[in-house]
Amino acid sequence: MQYLEKRQQGVSITGWMLLIAIVLFFVLLGVRMVPSYMEFHSMSKILESIKDDPQYRQAAPKELRKIFNRRIDINSIYDFDQKYLKIDRSKGKTSMILDYEITKPVAGNVSVVMKFHKEVDWK
């Protein structure tokens, strides 16, 4: 009766399948979300570089938008809607505000919503 005292250790095949399904779901989630975060990071860097460049300190909003568009084209960001970039010149300062959200389908009727906001001010 010694075999009754020993207990099995490890994960069953059902446990492995469940674990693999959970890991695959998070991998799929990462694959869907990472490109959007990388695009936002690129656009944030573009806003910072425009702010830090002294030749654009007194540029008109139309010129700033043109510069931003040129730089996102260089970074291969083609599906950005320009209505999400706001340029405000009031109270003696210039503000460039990037504010948008993206919905990406993950699997079936499951989607993920990502909201992005970046604001850059200078005088």
C-alpha cells in the first residue's frame, strides 16, 4: 500500500492547456497594443523636438502643424487623424496637445481601448 502514500505532482494536461491559453491571450494583447504605444512614443518625441528647436518658438500654428505632419511622415505614421492635434497660442505661450484614443480588436468581439495624451508648452 505504499503507492497510496505517494501523490502525483505537476500540472495536468488541462492545467497546461489553460495556462497556455492565458499566456497566448496576453501575447496577442501585446501584439495588438505595442505598435500603438510605439507610434505615440514617436509622436511625443516629435512634439518635444519641435518644442526644443529655437527656430520654431514664434512659428504660426499652421507652420507648426506642417512641421509635425512632415515629421510623422518621416517616421512612417500614416493613419493619424489631424483633428487630434490641437495647437493653442494664448496667454503668451504656445501649446501643442496630442489627445486621442484608439480601439483595437483583440479576438472576436473583444477589443482594447487605449487613450493617449501629451501636452507640450513653451513661451
